[in-house]
Amino acid sequence: MLAAMNYVEVLKSASAVELAVLVLLAAASAYSWALIAMKWNQLRKARAESVAFLDVFWKASRLDAIYTESQKLEASPLSRVFRAGYEELSKLAQHKGGPEGAMSEKLGGIENVERALTRAALQEITTLEANTSFLGTVGSTAPFIGLLGTVMGILGAFNEIAEKGNATIATVAAPIGNALLATAAGLAAAIPAVIAYNSFVSRIKVFDTEMSNFSNDFLNIVKRHFFK
């Protein structure tokens, strides 16, 4: 209760610049936490469903059966990459007269499948990376925004001391403490954002590698069974 009252007093005595900095940092921190929760849930579901998809992919004996099962795993990037490749393969198969018919590479059929896989993988990376740059921005700028508030607060404190002509501990402590609060707020906003950003980037890189490996495996299967 006492701590809450102290914070209220700090806000009341803060300058306009300090108050603006604190409000900006509070808003950035709140949005960062909401984004962290959303992105963590997105990546968690993507991981769980990708594991499930790979289990289906390697156990099934027919691509059409895998395609049907993959539609139930919408959160998996691997599932969507597979569907992009399979749909391109189906177009080529229909053009040649049947899904099981051998297809010539004269028109670049296998290259079309490869391009479809690459496009889908790039789209998945874009989706996974969406909004993560905001966390990086908060992590890199919030401490400096807080420092700006601190510097402005200290300058204001020195001006007040100069006007009063009395530099006792009592007159200096409160305004300096208020100014330092901005730095603390900047660090409080930046630290979780940086940790989350680095974690998400690392996990997205793993997905990128997995999609590349899966695309190669899928192309090898397609070459063996459809392009003879």
C-alpha cells in the first residue's frame, strides 16, 4: 500500500517529459508482453503440429493420404509447405493424365514443385517472424528512452536547486529518484523483450532449417516416384 502511494507521489511530481517517457515505456511494455504471449503460443502450436505432421508423413504410404491429414494441422509450417508442393505436383500429374503417371521434365516439372516449396517456406518464415521486430525495437530503444527521461529529470532537478539555492539531500533526493525511475522503467521494458526476441529468432531458425530439409526429402521422393 505504501509502495503504491509512493509511486503515485512520484507520478504527481514528475515533469511532463518524465511522465511522457513513463507512459510510452508502460505502453511499449504492455504491448510487448501481449506480443510475447501471442508469439509463444503460435510457436508452441507450430512445434507440436509439425512433430505430428512429420509422424504422419513418414508413416503414410500415399501422398494423397498425407495431404488429407495435413489439412488438420493448420498451425504447422511443414504441413503448409507440403501442401504447396503436393498441389503443384497434382497440377502436373493432371496435365499428364493421371496422379500416378510418370511425368517428363521437359517443361521443368520438378523445378515447378521446387519453386512451390521454396515460396511456401518463405511465406511461412514471414508469418513466423511477424511482429518479432517490434520486440527487437523495444529491446534496443527502451533503455535509451528511459535514459532520456532520466537526463531530463536530472536537469530539471538541477534547475530547481539553482532557483532555490539550497542543495541539501532532502531537496536533491526526490527529483533525482524520480528521474532514475525512467531508467528503471526502460530496463524493465527492454529486458523481457530482448530475451523473448532472441528466443523466438532462434526457434524460427530451427523451423527454417526443418522446412529446408523437408523440402529436400519431399523432392527426392517426388523424383523417385513421379519423374522417371
